[in-house]
Amino acid sequence: MKWLLPEFIQDMLPEEAWRIEEMRREVLELMRRSGYQLVAPPLIEYSDSLLINDSADMDLRTFKLVDQLSGRTLALRADITPQVARIDAHLLNQQGVARLCYAGNVVHTQPSGLMRTREPLQVGAELYGCGGIESDLEIQSLMLQCLALLGIKQVHLDLGHVGVFHALLAGTNIETELEQALFVALQQKDVPTLSGLVQGLPETARKAILTLPSLYGNCEEVLVRARKELPQIAGVQSALDDLSRAARTLQGQVDSIGIDLAELRGYHYHSGMVFAAYHAGSHDAIAVGGRYDDLGKVFGRARPATGFSMDLRQLHSLLPQQSLPKTIHAPYHQDAALDAAIAELREQGEIVVIDLLGDATLHAELNCDREMIQREGQWVVVEMKN
């Protein structure tokens, strides 16, 4: 049947499409007022520009094909952030802080969560050129402002820090394969597997790595335990200080804040504080982000960076259904005065629908509550009779 779409690929019908477009405009306007400049990378690029840092997860999620012009492998973007990093590093080449934002579709080979589409509408912001916690706080606050603007309430924020994991493994000469295996086991909080993997590590690192899966929950309680149970080394304590400051700063913008020190989301991608927003109406995070310093190095210019992204289609599903906007019914009539009156109403923001078929039964479908009639030689708007 030619009208069937692939699994987890859906059309957007008028009501959803218009609302999501409004959401996109609202979020981008907030970002514009916050000093972020809009960029629009292409949907398709050479695969080696998109599949950076040898991320196996991103490689599996990315559609690939052969370019018939060059013979090279192309990829449909599964994430816009690497493209924005390329733009900052290679095209803009600005000194100091650069703030960039974007909105566009990405395509996944597999859905990223329960009931998620394989064609998310990704909106996000990235901040380059500042390595201090001030930039992390700006990005995190902007993400929460976007959610509040769209009407997403009762948000829970989870914070983590990849720097803790880095600091614990620093100086251990750990092999890449083992490091990757530790990452997977930590993400899954698979303590039995983790216990086997850490056997060859120094005792301090071994005990600390095994402690991480239990360090999650209420931010204050986790931070107190972490300072007692983790080694007193600079990288760990600095990360805990950053998490503490972020929790204090953002507590007025969310319902609750938690910390998870085993959360290494995008470990081969992120390098510092990571964060995710959750809502009771979704099984998956509704917005994610984190620090990814030096990602631009592969494009010739290493830069401190942090950012976030969210899927407007996922967020739309959390909002109450809205009624269709009221419209004005206008008859089809070859009359310059009527055309001028319709143009003026539309200029004022009214929706005016011209009835080409003269079918009164369409009034309800078009949600018309008013109509244009001619009175004393003038076209006027009146309440529509039942």
C-alpha cells in the first residue's frame, strides 16, 4: 500500500504542524533575544564530518549512502550539534564567545526512546568560547526558560559530570576498549559487570568507580555522600563544586533537581557537566545537553563549548490539545471592495476563509464563528448565525 509510511515515521497534520511551528518560532525568538544567532546546516553531509569521536551509538543511529558525484559516503544528520561546532570552528572563526542556535529535522535509523519518532524536530542552542561554569549555567537556564515558555511544567532536572569519571581514571593508562566497557556498565548501573571490569585498576580508582552507581538521587544528599566517599582529588572536587553551584542557581526554575554521578550521557561527546530535563508525561528525557570542550578540534579549531537540544514533536505531545482558531467566512465574489476588506482583516491577524464552493456545511469544519456580509454597500463582519 503506497500510502503507508515506515515505522516511527509520521506525517504532521494541520493542527499539530501549526502548533509545532508556533513553538519553533517562540523558542527561536527567545534565543534571539538572548543573543543567539541562527544557523541552518544542511540535512546531509560527508559522514566523517558527522560521525566524530568514533561514537558507536551515533554510528548505529545514522543513515548512510554513497554520493553519486564524489563516491564518498554521505550521512543524514542524526544530531545537529556537530554541524554547529563545524560552523563555529571553520566558517565563523570568531574570537571570544559565540552563541548559536538552530532548528531542523534530524533522522535516526532507530527511535531514541519509547514511542519516539525517527524524524525529530531538533531545536537547540550552543555557546562557544567560555570554559567557565557561567556558560553552563546560561545554557541550562535557557533550556529551562524554553520549556517554561512552551507551557511545560513540573520539570525535574538531572545533573551529572563526566569530569568525575575522567578524574578517577586519570593516570591509570587504561585501554580505550576497557574505558568504553566501563562507560556502558556505568550507564546501565550494572554493578556485577562493573566489578569484573575494574579488577585491574588501582585500588582508589576501583573503589570509587564501584561507588558511582549508588551516587544518585536528591542533589544535597548525593553531594554530601560524594564528598565523603570519593577521593579528595582536584578533578573530582571541582566537578562536585560545579554541580553544587548549578543546583543552587537553578532550583527556582524547576520542580526538583537530582544528581547522578554514573550518568555519562554521550561520554565520547561530552567532557564536563551534563544535564537532562524530565517530565512525568514522558518515558524519556525531554531536553538534554552538556559540555563538550574541544569537539571543534576535528574541524581545525578547539573551543570550549556547551549546549542543549530538544525535540519539539516530543514536547508537543506533552501539551494539552488546543482548539482550532476561530475564522471568518467570506463569500466568493468578484468585488474589489471585498478583496480590500479581506486583505485588511488578514493584515490585522484574522483568518479569513473564502468559500469557493458556496457550501454552508463547511462552516463548522473551518471553525467559522463570523461571516462577511454586504450591508449598505459596505462589507462588514457579523456573528455567524447558527
